Amino acid sequence: MGLRWYHFALWAAFAAGMFLLPEIVPRGTLRTIIFANFLAIFAISWDTLSGRTGYVSFGHPFLIGIGAYTTAILTKRFDVPVEISIPLAVLMTMVGGLIVLLPALRIKGSYFALVTLAMMELMYQLVQVIRPDLTGGTRGMSGLPTLTRGAVNGFYMSTALMLSIAFTTWLLMKTRLGTALSAIGMNEEAVAGSGLSVTRLKLVAFTASAFTAGLGGAVYVHYLGSIAPRALFDINFVFTIIVAALIGGAGTTIGPILGAFFLTFLLEYLRPWLPGAERYLIYGGVALVLYMYQPKGLIYLMGQAVRRVRKGAA
Amino acid sequence: MALLEIDQLSAFYGKAQALYDVSLQVEEGSIIGVIGANGAGKSTLLDSVMGLTKTQGDIRLESASISGCKPGEIVRRGVGYAPERFNLFPYMSVRDNLLVGAYTARDDIARNLDMIHTLFPRLEEREGQETSTQSGGERQMVSLGRALMTSPRLLLVDEPTIGLAPKVCLEIADVLRRLQAEFGLTVVITEQNANFALTLAEQVHVLETGRIVASGTPAELTDDPRLAEAYFGH
């Protein structure tokens, strides 16, 4: 629906621009972009479920964690090659997430948010106490096989993954299915009244979101080469994902990418002055002001700017 | 031949009962009005036909029971629904709102869009506009259009004139008549605006606190004291 040649041209230009970056930016910046890419993947995953359907998840690291721990355990404890462990991790995230969280999709609003938050907390506790010989307990695991070495290769890998996920999600959202998913977030009753199965649509949104979270989580641990439960199931991590999607522009594909890059660089540039968790106060303030000024996010502000320029040129 | 038969229908919201043993028939190709004051159960009646509420009793479409069917199945069998106060997707364009309705009738999209653009040329002109920025009349057109995208034979319209200017009400009435005359649709409308329903419908049922208290042609009901009682309580 509404696919035009210039959409594909813009995607191609975006990808080309990204892949040229190693030629023009320093290695340190590339490392920051790698983290922005992964945050963008997680924010897209969150947005596919929460931004579109309005079912706000506060426990997305639960899904990311299933993917990350599955591949970490398989490679570290059972010597399964990464090429096999990552697809298995994605599958496990989709199936495990469905079993645990799908019943929660029957409840709405703050109750759904609380259930997802509880699931994240539950997983945090479980990985520490159940079979620490497998999960690494409170310390997690290190020495996991890495997919790439060096900032440039890491950048190419994370960028290719982020762009592939973003483009696929964008295409999905351009279909009638994508329109119906967005419709749920705006008016679930009207979707049902139009004869669509809301349950089936929510299942699709959840599965797509879990696929992205599982894939992102699995590749992330094989970029880092380690996994630590305290970092993965940190409430600040949840908020960073949500804020990235919201200030970038929830319910869009480019919005979460913009938000992820904005937040990652903001946090990085604040580091010299505020090395501790105080940075999150600053970004919380920035996010609040941005969100109050324009709830549709940075993507909408950019759209407005483009429209103004076009108007001025005409 | 009756396209829709409602037999001894009761509807519930949790423990609260909203309809009591409602029975009525809708003949194919007719326009039927259900009128009543706020809280009479008009929207509940249409929601019940669509499978959106918990019900007892039987609802039959072309003699086949649709009681207990899911809304998707009921839409596929040929019932379209334009709910009260438009119930649109506010941040979507007119076109996307219509296409959500097309989800169950994928083969007829082009034909249905043509029909909607013939009935509402304004929607074609503004197909890219977000519905949150439209007037009440335009939103009602989108709501009717979305219901028509499901390729219905029976169209249920809940309070089509609520909050609309008299001129727009006339336009809506004209469209509903054209749907009946030119496209062969059967139409059921609910209305608080008794004059609108009595002008448009061939048969009218008066609903009061969940029960049908009077039925008849507009001519029969115009001077019926039960109509005034249903609205004014005396």
C-alpha cells in the first residue's frame, strides 16, 4: 500500500550513507554507532508490538534475554556453532515468548505493562538461581564466540542487521496486515467490528516483535562475547528502548532508529561530565521536553522541516 | 423473505442485562429503523448482531444461525457495521481506514472503492487526509465507507446522524436510500433522531430500556403515544 519508487531510493540512499561512514568517522564513533544499531533493533522490536498495537511492554528484555541466553548457553556449554545457535535462539524466543506472554495479551493497559515487567524480573531471578552451571548465575558468561573482530567489521555487521530488520519491518507495515496492526492501537473495537480477528493480529505483532528481539539479542551477545544478567535485565535498559521508540516516533519504522541514535549519542556525549547513572536524569529530561513539544517524535519534526523547505522552495 | 431474524434476543454486559427478549425481522432490500432514547439498547442490539456482546436467543441470517459466531465470520457472511460516533482510526488516512474494512473482502477492493467514491466523491479527493482532521460529516462518510468495503448485503448503521448538521443528515439519508435502491443493500439504522428514522425507514421499532415497545410503519408510529413515552416518559 502506497509503495513508491522514491521510498526504495530513500532506503538505498540511507543504506549507502550508513555503509560509507567507516570512511569518514573515527573508530570510536563507529563503536557508538554499533550500540545505536542494536538499540534501534530493540526499539523496532518494541515498537512492532507496543507502538503499533498499543500493548505497552515494560519487559522487552525478557524476549531479548531468551534469545541471548539460548545462544550463549548453546555455544558456550554445548559447543553448538553460532550459525545454528542463533536461528535456534530466535525460534526459542518466539515459542517461549508466546507460551509465557501470549496469555497476557488478553489483558490491556497498565496490567499488561505490569505483567511484562514482572516477567522480566522473574527471568532475572531465574537465570541467577536455576542451573547457574548453565547460565553463569549472577556473573553471567564471558568468552562467548564473537561474530566479528574490530570496530569496522562490527559496524558493518550491526548496520546490515539493523537495516535488514528495519526494511523488512517497513515492508510488513506497508501491507494491509501492517495497517491492521496499527489500527489495533487506535481502536481495537473498530477492528473487531470490521470483521478482523484481533487475537490473530496481536499474535502476528507479538511473533514479529519476538523474532526481532530474539535475533537482536542473540547477535548482540555474539558481538559483545559476554552476557551479564544485571545489564540485560536492568530497568534503565527497558526505559532506553521505550524512550528511543517514543522520542523517535512510535508507530513508525524510521522513528525508533532516529530515537536510538539520538539517545545513544546523547548518553555518550554526556559521559565525560556525568559518568554515572545521573546521565539518565538528563536524557529523561530531554525526552520529556521533546515528547511534550511533539508527541509524534523526531520523525514528525523532520517531516515538518522538509515540508517547510519544500514550501519555501516552491 | 427475511434476511435477518432476531428471535428472543437478550444481551448482557457482565451481570447487567441490556436487552430483554427482543424479536424482529428485516426483509431483504428494506430499510429498517430502531429508535429510542439514550440507553435504550440500540447500540447493544447492533453489537449483538455483530457478535460483539454476550447474548442469549437466536440471530439468523438467511435462516442460518449466526449466534455465537465471531465478528469476522459474521462480516464474511455479508453483514457490514458502521458503529456509533464513527469509531475510526484517527491517525490513519481515509484510504487506510477504508482498507482496514477491506481485510475480509480482498477480491472486491477496486469495485468497493469505486462504489464508495461514487457515493462520497469527497473521500476520493481527500484520500490521503488523516481522519482526525476531518469534519463530523466526512468521518461519518468514512465510517459508512469502511463498512461498505466489507462487501455487505446487510448494512448496520448505528446513529448515523449523531452530532451532524441537518444538511449533512440529508446527505447521509440520500446515500442510505441509494444503497438500497441502486446497490440492493438491506439497511438497519438505529437513531435517537426519530424524525430521521421515520422519514427514511419503511419499518420502525421503538426500543425502550432494552425492550421493543412499539413497531410499525412510520405512518402508524407517528401519532403513536408509545413513541412519545419512549422518549419523554409520559
